[in-house]
Amino acid sequence: MTKNLIKSQAAEVDPTTGKQRNTLRKNYWSVNIGRHVVFYTFTDTEIRIQRVLHGSMNVAGLQ
């Protein structure tokens, strides 16, 4: 269920509307989808999901 929700919403996202997360990793972006934070990178032709965390997890631990 969550995987399908993330995939369907990611297909509709303009990647630049997410939040830049360059303090975590270079060219990282994130968007909240439901109770999850989806971290991604993108190019002109694709959005690549790098990591999905539950919103209760410590994002600072990614560094």
C-alpha cells in the first residue's frame, strides 16, 4: 500500500517543489508523503528515490 502511494505521488511531483537537503547529501531533495519522508535525486529525465524513512525517524542520522 505505502509503496504504491509513494510511486503514484512521485509520478505527479515536480522535483523542484520538494525541500533541498544538501546539508545531508549533495543534490538530495525530500518530500513528505503520508507518514513518510521520501529522499530523492533527479536529472532532466528521471527522479531516483534514494531512501524512504518513516516520519518518526531521525533524519539527522543520515549524515
